[in-house]
Amino acid sequence: MSIRFINVGFGNIVSANRLISIVSPESAPIKRIVQDARDRGQLIDATYGRRTRAVLIMDSDHVILSAVQPETVANRLDNKDSQTMEDDEES
């Protein structure tokens, strides 16, 4: 398995292989997850001071805040998968 990365905004990149979920930050349970990660010291704020639009939950229990919409992050992940499949077919 190759290592894949995904851009979560402002040049910040995370490992797509470690990503469990991309969720919207509005619900109370997600707000609790973010606060718990902050308390544990496992919150990564990649918003550059902008409004949080997506919360990425990683398999390492880290939580990443992004200023990019969840759909945009997911589309970037899908586009990366499509590009990887095309690259494999050309090989």
C-alpha cells in the first residue's frame, strides 16, 4: 500500500491512509470530540484562524480542524483515488 496524502487547506497535508472520518463541526457530539481532543493535547488546528468547516478524525485519536468544507476534502480524496487508479492502469 502506498502512502497517500490529502490537502486539507492552506498547504496543510494529512495522511489519507490514517483518515477515519470527515464530519461537519456543528453537532454537539462532534463539538465534544473536538473539546476532548483539545483537553488530551491531540487537536490539530489547520484553519489558520478561519471558521472550522470540517473535522477530520484520524486513527491515531488525533482530531484535525480544517477551514475547507467536508465535501471538498472528500472530493480531493476521491480525485486522488481516481488519479492513482489511472496511474496504475498506465503502468
